[in-house]
Amino acid sequence: MCANLKRSENQQITYEGLLQGNKEWVAETLSEDPDFFSRLSAGQKPPVLWIGCSDSRVPANQITNTNPGDIFVLRNIANVVVHTDMSMLSVLDYAVNVLGVEHVIVCGHYGCGGVEAAMGNKQFGVIDNWLRSIKDVYRLHEEELNSITEHKERLNRLVELNVTESVFNLTKTSIVQNRWASGKKLGIHGWAYSLETGLIKDIGVTCEGDDSLSPVFKTVGSKA
């Protein structure tokens, strides 16, 4: 069950309208499932952690046709995963060690403004420092990316590579490696969403153990 209230194309979003929309959503939800909120308030046990972009057009539950309680979500500009981000590490630790998720999905989206900004030299402010990690991704794959002459195609390939490096960065954390060392299931996956079609693409990068990790990245608690 997923209530799906729509606004007209020309209807402006207002502060008051958000509160009214909430009331309408609650009423429609209860009409379909009277026990929905009592069941939801009893606790959460989502099987998936979603790390996605903050872009307002990429809401995890809606594009996967799931309900509140199904996906634990972290979003930031350009779905970046870096080892110095304490917010990301805290969410990852809670999801893996408390909620016991079995899948972590990094989902980027084609045409991402953050990734495109990282491809250029224009200053935008504090966010420039955040996007530096994407410039590092470009540096790692510079030969491939520079061989792509069409801007949109190069941008979308960098979107995929940014997701791929974020997946690899997750596998380098002690949180993920300790989970694998304990023998418990945990898959790290990379996806990319198309705003033009609404479809998600599995970009073919999945890690379910530390076998592919360079020894230098393996922590003491992980399998030798």
C-alpha cells in the first residue's frame, strides 16, 4: 500500500499546502489500511540502506514502489561516499549493526548537477570542497572520460564511475568488513536512475565480500 496523492501541474507548493497535504495523505492511507500507522510506529526493520542524491526528483521509496519502513535512507549532494563523512559512517553503522540491513545501494542519477559541477572549473561555494572527491574520481578514470567527446555521455559515465567508487569506498570501511568477517550477509550495490525514463539501471558493480579488496585496505577484523 502506498498512498499516491497528486497535485495539478500548475499548483504551487506552499508551506500551508504541505501541512494540508499531510492530512490528506493520512486520511487516504487510513482509508486503505486502518492499522498502517500503529504498525509503522511499532518499529522498523528495513532490509536496505539507500545512499542517494539529495535531488528532489529522486525519492527512494517512490522510484522503487516501496512504503515507509522498507528503506533506510541517507542522501547527500551527488551520493558521495567518503571515509571522513561522520554522518555517512553513523548511518552506515546503525543500518548494518543495529537494523541488520542485508543490502546497501548507492544510487546516482544521470544528469546529476553535482557531478556536472565537478567536471567544470566554476566556483559555487562551500560545495566545491564536497565535490572534490568527484574530481578525484575523474582523475582516476581520466583517460576513459577524456575519450568520450559528447558532454552528456561523458557526464553520465562519470555518474556511473562516481557510484562505482562510492561502492568501493563502502567496502573499505571497518563497518562493512566486520560484518563480512562475522559471516553475515551484506551486499553493496551500484545503481543509476534515469530522470528521462524513470528506470533504474544496475550498473554491474556488486560486492558481497572482501575478496576483491587490496590487502592495504583490509582491516584487522576482516578475513585474511
